[in-house]
Amino acid sequence: FWLKSDGSPSSLCCRPAAMEDEGENEFVSEQVHEIAQQAVKQTLNEATYSKEKVNGWCTQISDQCLKKLCELGKPFKYVVTCIIMQKNGAQLHTAATAWWDLKTDGLLCVQVGNATLDCIVTIYACLLGDARSNVDE
């Protein structure tokens, strides 16, 4: 994720597609951000970090995101990653990049944290080939 100018982590980092309308073949960062944020809040709520629960939380958050993304009915392939780290003074550095069509594909990263943990969800969306030909027309 990226840092704000003051060095603190950004709560939303996004490389959205150039188009912002809610068209069928468009990556709408606001929709995806809401899906990721809701999945994290529903799973973690005010949870206290527990190494025994982290794998289950990551799976649950990723699965919830994929389910809601598929319910949008848009012709995209999605990849969801989730990192949960205990707040213990250690730093976490992560980066995400992609080489794709900026008109149709998108990347969004959401960070949500509480007093004991930080959670970073990254979602990649790539427009499927059949839908891509409709965008070029």
C-alpha cells in the first residue's frame, strides 16, 4: 500500500480504471472498496489479534469479497489477497503492481486496523476477453 505525505498508511489505495461510471464492463473503485471494507468489518469487528484465528479470518475475508464481487454480475476475473498482521511495533511493507489495460482493469487496496492488528485487502480485477472486445468498439 502507499503512504500518505505524513508517512502514515493510507486507508485506501487505488489504481482504478480510467472510467468511473458504473457500466457493466467497468471497474468501479467505490463499489469494490465498500465490498472489501464490509468484509473486513464483518469478520474482524473489534477482534483482538490471535495467531490461531488469522488463517480463518483471511480466508473468510477473501471469500466474502469474492462472493460479493461475483454478485455484481460484471465480466471480470478477480484476485483477492488478505494480510493480517499483529500490531507489535514491526513495520510491514507491501507493494502491488500490474501490467494491463487501464481502461478496463483495476487494482484496489484497503487497509483497516484496530488497536491490536492491521488488515490489508488487495483486489485485482481483469475484464474477461469476450467483454473486452465490446469495450474496443
